[in-house]
Amino acid sequence: MRNIKFRAYIKEDYKEELVGKMLDVSSIHLKTGKVIIGYSLRNSNYGNKSFLYKNIELMQYTGLYDKNGKEIYEGDIVKINAHSYDFGFEKDRIGEIRFIEGCFGFYKQLSEKEYLFNELSTESGYGELEYYEVIGNIYENPDLLKGADNIE
């Protein structure tokens, strides 16, 4: 069974030191519309804080790991080593992890109307996670997606 967990990017808060941070979610309260996040800061402040959904971006854990053993979350930016597996392209590709039509996968916009979506899976021949490497996320490292049609 997959471990269900979330992390959150803090977009807005009265504590400026939390804005722009990626933090683990402790609990989600569906009735109140609030997310509880535990945090620890350099100056030894520790606490649990409640956030409204509008002030954060939630990202769900896929239940999978990249080639380095790092957890893969929705919103992560990943690089696929295309030379190690036949993904139908010759260069390494950089894209993001998205949840589309009921599954997590590698998403890369190719043109205004066309995109590549490769479902993540642990089954051999489909997803091939040993060729995926998490290199950032869309909130802290959006520049990794701009103009990076890819690395040789």
C-alpha cells in the first residue's frame, strides 16, 4: 500500500520566515479547509501552524523514488536520461511531475497543443524510474523548466 503524504510550498503567511519554504504537512482538515504543517526554523523556533489552502500549494507524494532514492512529489522537476532508455527522444529531457487522468507522470509541454506524458510506474518497461532524477520543484526552481529543452 502506498504511503499517502503531502508537502506544501508556503505562498503567504504573517511569519515572513515561512514564505517561500517547502514544508511537510502534518494533517489536512477537510471540514475546516485548513492544512496543519509542522516546522522547525534555524533560530530553534518549532511549531505547528494552520494554513488556509489559498496560502499554500499542496503537493502529493507519488509513492515512488528517483534513481538516487529521493521521494518524487507532484510538482517536482525531473530529468530523464534518455540515452539509457528509449523514450523516443535523443536528448535528456527536463519536465515536471503532474497528476493527469488518475495517474502521476512526467509532463513536458512540446508545443502549444502537444505535450509528452509518461506515466510513473515501478513496472519494468513503463516509467523506468531508474532514469529519473529529481533536480528541483516548480515553486523553488521554476527556471529549470524555462528554455531547458534540454541537457546533453
